[in-house]
Amino acid sequence: MSVETIEQGQWIFLERSLPGYFIYRLLEGKVSIYHSGTKIGELDVKKGDKPVLIGMISALRPDGLHIASVRSESKLQVERIYSDQVRGILNNEVPDNTKSDLRVMIDTIVVRNEIEALKHKLKTIKPVNFQVPGGLPEDLQEVLQNIEKLYKNPEVN
């Protein structure tokens, strides 16, 4: 693999955009991670530090989508790895006796990331103080009251 340079200020991955065809081994540089337009983290790899893989979740997801956006905050040194290379290794080179455990691990990672994304989204939703208006037909009032109850008590189905 050859080392590539990505200039500062470049969007490397876009959340929920086209499927990811690459992941990157970050050799040196700083990136910011965004979810729903909000910066949620940073990775900073200094020269000589252990490289970090970025974009790995998209290679594990069946739809290939990135769950976050990543932007370069400095000039980056990276190695580009095709997502299909990762999938090929996982599908064809992992010993059969570990494939089922690996599948559980990958499914758990993907679900956990979806849950975290949904938690973050919930934090960005502005709460409302809804009151069912009077004078509505009985069936509509029943539906709205049920929605209100589910909104205020999500554990109640």
C-alpha cells in the first residue's frame, strides 16, 4: 500500500452518504468526527504512534454506510484500504471455527453504533409539551392520547 496525503479541511467520509468504498489507516494527523452536524470527537495520531483505522464500521455494515462524518483537521498521512479487502479477509481468511463468534461481534458492533447514533439524535430533538385539544372526534382523541402517553412514557407499549 502506498502512503497518501490528505490536505487539511477535507471531508473524508460523510455520514449516511454513499456507501464507503475505502477505510483509511491514519498514520499521522488529526481528524474530527461529526454526527448529525455536531462534532463528537477527535483522533490525533502523531508520527511514530500506532496507526488508527478510520471508517471501519462502514466495512462491517451490510449497507456500507458511514455512521459519522470525518474531516481532516491537519494534513494527514494515510493508507487507503478497499472495504472489499476487509470484507474479503473476514469472509474468506478467517478460520471456520471462529466465524460465528466473529459474526456475533460484528453484529454487536454495528447495533451498538446504531444505538449510540440514535441516542445522539434523541438529544438533538427539542422536547414538546403536547396537550390533546378538546372537541375532537373520539377516535382521534384516543389516538392522540395514546401517542402522548407513548411520548411521555416510552417504556409503555
